[in-house]
Amino acid sequence: IVVFALGAAVTGRRLVRLERELGRPGGTSQHFEAPMTALRVSYYARLGLLLGATFAMVVKPEAAGCVTAVGFGLALGLVASWAANRSARTGVERAIGAHLNG
């Protein structure tokens, strides 16, 4: 439930904002920084939550172990999103920025 709520709350709003920016002429790549950062954090956080939940379902620890596994998965996802955001301007994002900046 948390994974779906996070996806709907963060990802849905950011995708709408990103689509709006893509359609606007004269936009800059800086307009993409915030939505893309939020999308990466949302993606990696959800991935970490699912990884922790999968681990808990396979290993079947006690309640405290389940909470710890999911919490560790979330922390791992947030660290991965931090690393991804540090090297953000690559690939598609760079191409979008070059297209918008002329």
C-alpha cells in the first residue's frame, strides 16, 4: 500500500509537471532538475521498499525483523537515489537539456 501511495503521490504529480515542461517552448534544463530528482527518489525508494518486503516474505523473520528489513530496504533505496542524483545529468536528461537550450 505504501509503495502504491508513494507512486501515486510523488510520481504522478511530477510526471504531469514534466509533461507540461516538455510542451513549453523555451524551457531550460533547470526546469527538469526538480521533477527528475523527485522521480528518481520515488523510484529508488519504492524499489527499496519492495526489496525489503520481498526479503521479509522469503526469510519470514519475526515482526521486528520484518520492520527492520523493510526499513533497511528503504534506506538502501534512498542511498541509491542519492547516488543516482549526484550523477544525474547523463543520457536522456542531457539530450533533453540540449534540445531545450537550443
